[in-house]
Amino acid sequence: MFIPDEDDSLGVNRRASQAISERVDRVSELTANLEATTLDLLATQLGETHSSLQVLRDAVYEESPYGRFCLTDEVLQERIAGLDSDISEVRSGMANLNLEVLQQRDSHRDRFIEQWSI
């Protein structure tokens, strides 16, 4: 009967620990590869499914009286268009501003600041 001495049992423990560590690393690597592959396949399949769904929807609505549909209220769309035109008017007004006037020295302003800064 063979009885391992203390040095042999430490060596066995080290080798077993190393083997377990290598297998854990290998399983982690395989898991990461599986996850990446699965995500790539799912992204591809879902993208193709989305495209197919759009084609199907377009085909269904092509001959339908509801071919053009909108998920918002027409009154709301008109108000948004009005706001867009107001913004365009403000933008054109701002483009015409002369900002150099604000950077020039103003003696009245300087006196006012001196008077009220006391």
C-alpha cells in the first residue's frame, strides 16, 4: 500500500487546483463565446423579422383606404406646424439682430452701474 507523503499531497493539491482553474477559465471562455454568438444570431434574425414585418404591413395597407395613417391627432399636427413657423420667424428675427451694439461702450450704462454699485 502506497501512502503519499506530505510533499506529494501538496503537489496533488496544486495540480488539482490548477486543473480546476483551467476548466473554470475554459467554461468562462465558452460561455462568453456562446453569448456573443447568440446575440449576433438574434440581432440578425430580429432585424430580418422586422424588415419582413414592414414589408407585410406595407403590402396590407397599399390597397387599403387606410394606407396613410398617423398615430397623432391632426389638430395636434397643425399646432406643431404653427409652432414650427413661429420658431422660423423668431430665428430669422434673431439673424437680423446687430449684436455689436451690445459690445460697444455706453456711458449712460457705466454711470448707472457706478451710481448703484455703492
